[in-house]
Amino acid sequence: MNEAVSAYEYFTRGVAGRAKCLYYLGRSFSGDETVRRIDAVAAFLRRYVGKGEVVAINLPNTPECIFSIYAVNKLGAIAYVTHPLLPAEALRKGIAETGAKLLICRDELGTDVGVPKVLADGLGYLPPVKRRVARLLRKAPRTAGDKFPYETTGADLIPPAGGADDVALYLPSGGTTGEPKTIRVTNRAFNANAEATLTLAKLPLEGHGVLLALPFFHGFGLSSSLHGAVSGGAEGIILPYLDYKRAGKYVLAGKADILLAVPNMYRKLLSEPHFVKGIGKMTLAFSGGDTLPESLKRRFDESAERAGGCCRLYQGYGLAETVSVCVANSRGEDRIGSIGKPVMSEIRILGEDGRELPTGQIGEIAVKTPCMMKGYLGQADYDETYLRTGDLGRCDEDGYLYFSGRKKRIIVIGGMNIYPLEIESVACELDFVQNAAAEEYDEDGKPRIALFVADNSDFSEEEKTKRLKEHLSHRIIRYALPSRFIYLPTLPLTPIGKVDHDALSKRLSK
């Protein structure tokens, strides 16, 4: 497939004429119907936005979200896909920072976010019986705005306006420093990453089903699962929320046999009886977004083998700056403990002086790939050949890459990057907080966040915790909220006056 086209052209050419393209809670969409619905949404959105303008999309994994992403791309506009559980204040901030002209969201979002809204009721693409029952049970919408265009009749066709080197997406990232940034992704990079996914598959995807469980605001879920696998021939089995029981049933029924997910999702699926019974029917399984524990890989592989299946769990590595995967294991090239070999990319291991290190030595991972970002929002275009990732690793003699940790200060929970600096900055907005430090700790094998707070107030710990929780819950995403709050007169400092994070981490481990 041609990478030198818009993402809309890449996707619609890949799905056109297919009997099965998407499946949503009992409703099937052919490839041609999918294209018609994307075109109808694009014709509707043309009254709001044009080429180069930004549309914020705040929806869970639904047909509305998919059709909107590609409709926006057809107009040559930029899709800024956000977490559907983002607090309204954070959503408003993101809209202002990206300059979005429009928000496509659920009709339950009643808060004014500063731009017009297109409202999806979440029912229009359900099977008829489910739709009628749901409409009887649901409450009236809480907000005003134009209704999402569920019908395709009367939609005038317009030619795609975007080019290969135009920006297609805004994706969230921690940059290479741990500070939240927004990545500008071109159509060319978006399409190239889809090609990388198909390269990893090493088999035709026609006749297979890919479970679309990863959220579309995440590059792994949007680019690899949807844009790559579905464009490449697989039927996309849409899972609007992380319903592990439903996911297990899809696997057991043979409906979904391809899965791209983060380690914690595999951990939970392996505790779901339907999934374990059906794992022998799996064809492909890739893990990304976080380090895959060797014990979890072995558990998956052994479960598949006991069930008579040949599927194995392959670990990969990627960044928002490269859209998604750029290194991965695959069939026939799978080494436990490694994050794999480069996929349509080149890897170098660099020392502190920027020089390439010999094989086997640990240094900073630098990557060269056709999936490279255009740059960060508000900054100059990225023009370096190799991206210094801020991550540490080493390569062995056979070209396998081993991840050794993060130079940048990021906490990963459920495959999502959490930026301690953001939590700390929001906490310090409260008058009684003199300083704050967010640190990771382990609880029953799962990563959690503790917030150390320096204060000298007269409030009780209960009162301080109540105020902090309330303040943080309105400003940061739910999965980034601290699980523990620890109060100290002052935070420990290093000799040069910076917060001593090592000392705080050691305190947590006691």
C-alpha cells in the first residue's frame, strides 16, 4: 500500500470492497459501509473546519470515534484524540493549547469547553433492538450542540484534502524529558507505522479479527491496532471499554484472534476463564506500552500451548515520537527478555558524549524510522536523523535490543505514561503545599503512585488528603491519581538542592 497518501486514503483503500470491516456489540459494518459513513461525517464536519484546523475527539472506542478520525483526516484537518475520562478542566486546557475549533464528544458532557460541540449519543450504531432498549433507559442529554450525523443519505462527496506530509494527528507524549508534550504526526508517518505493524504480522490478515481494546488516543491502539491491522485486512472487533469478560468471549468464539495490548491487560485476561479456554484459537499477540515481565510471557505462552495453540506473546517497544512500534519480537524472531529487533527502523546505542557504543554496552537508545514525528506542538520541526529516546538499553550480537530503564522520569501504569512533574505542579497550587514529589511504588505486583507533600499547616492529615484528592481529581486523569499521601516537614534534597527522589523511593520500599 502507498504511504504517500493521506491516512483517509490509506484506510479506505484497504477496507473498500470487504464483506467484514468492523464489528460493534453485535452490529457488523462492511468495508463499503464504513467508507460511506466516514464520507458522510466528513461532509457534515466541513461546515465547521477546514484544512490544517484541529478537531478534538473525546470519545471511547466506538464507531463514532473511528469515523470521526478518518473524516477529519479527509478534510485535511488534524485529529486530537483525547482520553474519554479526561476531567472537563483538563479537556478545556487541551483544546485551548491545541487551538481546536470543534469538539466531538458524548452528549453527556455538559461542561462548556470553549468551542462548539458535535454530540454522539452512543446509540446510533447499535443493533436495532439494543438501540431501542437503550433509548428507553437513558436520560436526556445534559448539553447542547449539533447531533452526530448517523445517517449517510444526502451526503455530498468531497475529495480528500490532506497530503502525505500534512499533520494528521496530535498525540500526547512525555517528550524525552518526562514533561507532557503533544506530538505532531504526519500522514506519512501514520501510514508507515501501519506498514510496520503488517511487517510484524508475517501473515495475511484477511479472515482474522483484531480486538480493538487499546484506546485510540494511544498510538499503539490507534496506529497499530486500527490503522494497521484493519487496513491490512483484519476485521476490527470494537471494545468500547475494558470489558475483559466480553473480550474473553470474543476470543473463545474465534471472533478475535489478534490482540495488541499492554501487559496489565494480558494479566487480567489470563485470569478470565473465557479467554483461557479460547487462547488456543489466538493467532497473534503483541505487548507494548510497558515492560513485559518474563513470568507473564511464559504464563501466556504455556497457556496457549496447553490449549493446543501456536500463538505466543511478543514484546515490542515504541514511542509517541515514532507513532508506535519501532522495535519488536515476532514469529521466528523471539528472544525472551528482549524487546525485539528494529522494525522498519535503525537503532543505535549512544554514550553520554553522543558516540555509538560497542555491542553489549548500555547506553541511550536512539532510533531512525520513517515513522518519525514532525515535531512537538509549538516547537520547530524535528530535523534530526536519530531520535534520542531518553531510554536506556543494549543490543546483543544478533541485533536484539534489551531495555534497561528510563532516563526520563515517567511512571507507566496500564501502558499509559504518567508525568510526576504534572502531578506535583497541580498539588503545589494548594496554599498549604510547600513542595511535592510523586514517586512510584509496587503494591501486590502493580505500580502505584505515592505523593510526598511538604507542608507546615495546621490541617489534619485527613483534611489535607481530602483537599488534595479533590483538587487533583479535577485536574489530572484518574489513573494518575496518587494512592498514598505522605506528609513531611520538608522533602529530602540532594547536595545541589534538588529533591532526592532516590531517598523517597527507598523510604517507600521499607
